[in-house]
Amino acid sequence: MGQVFRELSVVEQRYQSVLAVIEDGLSVTEVAAKVGVSRQTVHSWLSRYGQGGLEALADRPHRALRCPHRMPAAVEVRLVELREAHPAWGPDRLRYRLEREGVDPLPSRAAVGRALARLGLSRGRRRRRDRGSYRRWERARPMELWQLDVMGAVMLHDGRELKAVTAIDDHSRYCLAVGLVERATSRLVCGVFGDLLARFGVPGQVLTDNGKVFTGRFALRPTEVLFDRICRENGITHRLTAPRSPTTTGKIEHFHGTLRREFLDGKTFASLPAAQRAIDAWIAEYNTDRPHSRCVDGPRRRSSPPTGPTPALR
């Protein structure tokens, strides 16, 4: 009867290699050459056998038991809840809210972005203009420059459209006001501006577009409108945007986009006072519960109220 050969299992082959070293006295180099593996492989078999015996010589799963980049399930659930409650929030705002809630370990911005993409909750990214095509600038301190503008699309239940006089501090990004008016007339717009001066003080400069409510310098017969007169009487330098240069007022235009996306989208209001109350509540959150991308003192938010001298309105 002929000899029956049995094919050794992988574990048995490794075990025999280990025994050849620890019992037969062969060198690691000799065993590696005999089996056809590297010396490092034989060393790893010896180490695994010493730590866990025969069972440790079995194949290990290649997939990591734990992915260090994967967000903990509880954090991911909270992230989904926040995103569903605030569809317009991006990774920065979502991560900031998780930080405020004491989530530990706090995921990175990239981890939040990856989780949103994996869960199908990412927003389509708009194509941004090449950064090299425009120059970024800002004032060094609060109250050096305010940006003001007028926007529409604040709708009432009956279909009427209100106008919003918006103002932000150029350095701190603090929203000074979103004052609602029925029409963007010179007197109503200047009424909002005057309230801001009484509340916050007099800035060094204001920046606006060339709209008629802000300036009469470009009229057929140049004249001083009420807004320019308030600036002159209070020692405020009124700067105007250059023609066809929308990036000059980019900060307030960006604020308009945030206001529309996070608050106004699809909303209508019963009346102007009701709309103003709702917007004021949103502004309070905007100024106090938001990570602004450019910080001056580490992680502290920049959106602190600017302060200045009490104006002498005439």
C-alpha cells in the first residue's frame, strides 16, 4: 500500500516553522529559505506564537477592527439631527455646534464633510471664483468701517415684499441690523442708519453701493442726499463701490446669502413687525452662535458688538 501524503494547512506549516526554530535549533534565515518566506515573516510567526499559541498563527482579517477616521455612531446620529434641523449649515457650522454641545472627541471639519458625503447629505458646491482674481481686504479694528446695503425678498403672507436695510461691521463681521422697511426710500433707510449710530456709536467710515438712497454724487445734477448729509455732519467718511466691482462689498453680499439660505428661504410673515421680530431673533443667533472663519484670538468668535462714541445726530 502506497504512502498517503496529506497537504498541510497554513497554520500547520507555520507551526512547523516555529518548532524548527525553537526546538530543532535552526536559524530564522534557514527556516525562511526552506519555507520560501522572508525572515521578517518568520519573526512575526514566532512573536504571534509566543503571545497566543497555535491559534495566533491563523490568518488575521486584513480589515482593521476599528477605523480611527470613522466618526463614533452617537456623534454621527447627532450630526444627522443637526443637518436635518438646519439644512443650510455646512461642515464648519455643524462642527462648531458639536463643539458647543461638548462632543468628545470632536471630529475634524474634514471628518464632518466625509460623513455628510457618505450619508448623502452634502450640498452641491458652487464653483468659486479664482482667489487670485480678486484682492481680499478688511479693516484692522471694529468701528473703522461699516458696510451697508438694501436687499429685498422678505415676503409677507399677502404677497407684498419688504426691503431690508442691512449693516455689518467690516472687521468683526458683527451684524449691526437688518432693518425692515416697506419701501427703500431715503428717509426710511436713513432712519435705520440713524438708529444704528445711536445704538453703536459713530464709525470712521461707511461703505455702500452707488444707489440713490445712499448718494447723489452720480446724478445728472450732483446733490447731497440725506445719507451723505448724516455722514458729513457726524464726521463719517462715506466710501462708494467702484462701478462693476461687486466684490468690494463682498462681506455684506455674503451675509445676504447666509440670511436668505439659513432664514428667509421659503418663509413668509404676517406683518412687518412679525418679520422684524423673527429676523432680530435670528440675528442674535448669528452674532453669538457661529464660528467665523477668520479669528483674531484663537478659537474665540469675532462677532462681538463694536463700540464707539455716542454720536451727535443733527
